[in-house]
Amino acid sequence: MNRDDIDWHGSFAVIVTPFKKNGDIDEAAYREIINHVIASGCHGVITTGSTGEFFLMSADERKRVVEICVDEVKRRVPVLGAPAATRTEDVVDFTSHARNAGCDGVMVMPPVYVPMNDRELLEFYGRVAGEGGLPVMLYNSPSAVRSTLTPALVERLARINEVVAIKDSSWDLIQVSNLLRAAGDEIRIFVGLEDLLLPSLAIGADGAVAMTPQIVGRMAVELYESFRRGELDLARSLHFKMARLYDLFKIATYVGIKEAMTMLGLPGGYSRPPVLPLTSEQRSQVRAILEDIGALAPKAA
């Protein structure tokens, strides 16, 4: 299996998990978000990732959210699960569940918290791929875990039969370039940060694992589409809007996405402790970003 055995490309929406004010999972809102990103033109959906706040859910809740996602997508686009955990056995368990639920693949970061050397990472991914039984998108996230998937290591990981793609969230265009040189002929290269999508597409990347389509819908997807059509002036304009939208993450993490969605009349929902709601000052900063990119009209003076 290699990059030609799957059709993963474009904007894969990694979506939030909306909670109710009392902390319950809001299933109706979650289904609405799924339909919103698909209607916006997203080419895939990723459930229970970091943006989905998997770390605030129990194992049973995570599995249930995956099942809801597969049920609602109804094969319209590929669905990837996100089986992040520390123990290999837990990652395999979540991956096996994703397969049984009907997912098309999984996005797998290295074990959470524990630093791993290359030998350990090769064994880890080999087990998850072999025992989990699904196509694997590697996930390089140096800011989230204590192991980095270097281009040299990814070149070796790409030889594992089920490994077909990587999401790179290194914030480093040189890393993306080196990944393309090392493994771009074997696996699909996705960036995890849409403010790097346009330059990454220009050197051969396949798409983005995208946080913004659930906020601004078609505007985010059109960044990829306009580049593919060769409309570079439009693509550059959208690039700078996405770069401004990414200022959300200087204000807050995933709860900032939810707040922006709520401001736009979308079902972002609440988070769970220890994450706190935004302050009034933070909400004003979020609103200013949405006004700057034209998603919200400025408030009357």
C-alpha cells in the first residue's frame, strides 16, 4: 500500500467535539458540524483529534464520537479516527475500534508524554499498523508530544505497508520540503497548519488537516481549490485571511475555535475543565479576527 492506494487530498477537517454547558457531548451539534464541513467542500473528516479534545473524554466517549461521525458522514468523504494514547495497546484498541466502526484510516501521533527513540517509534507504528488494520496517517506534532518524526525516520516508516500519509505540524516549511524529498513519492504529505498550506502546496504537498473549515466554511476550503485551479491571486488573498484566523491560537487553543463558531451562529458548544471559557477580553479579540477576515461585520460604533 502507498499514496496511490488512497485518494486523500485537499482539506481534511479536524473537527471539535461540542459539549453542552453541563459537560455532556452534544450529539445533535456534532452531526451539524459534520454536515457543515462536508457542505463546505471538505475532502475528509477527522474525528477525536486534538481539536476534538480527545484528552477531555473517556475511552467509551471517544469511541462513541467516532461511531457518530461515521454514521453521519455516510461514506460521503473519508473519515479518519485519531487513536492518541500512551500505551501501544490502547492505540491499537482505538484503531481496531475505528476499523470496526467503519473509518477509512487513522491519524496516529507518537505515544503521548513518553519520549521515544527511532527504534521504538518504528516498533510502535509497525504494531499499530499491523494490528489495527487500517491505513495510517502519521502525525508529527513536536509541540504536543516528546518525539519528532524526522524526514529520515518518516522515510523508514513509509516502508510499513499501511502507512500512506503524514500530517506535519512542525510549523517548519523546511521540514515539509524535506519530507517531500524523503517520502513524497511514497506517502501523501499534509500540513497541520493552514497558514503554511499555500507554500506547501507550491512545493508538492497534498493538502491540510484543517481546523478552519468548521469556522469559515467554504472560505477555508477555497484556499486549496483556488491553488489547484491556478488562481494564485485568490489563493494568496485567502492565505493571508487564514494566517490572520490562526491568530486565534495566540488567544486560546481549541476553545477559541468553539467561541469563533458560536459568534458565527455555528454549534461550537462548550469545553470541559480544566479548560475555561474565554474572558470578555478574549472574546473581543476573537471577534476582531473574524471582522478582519470579513466573516463578521464590524459592530456599529
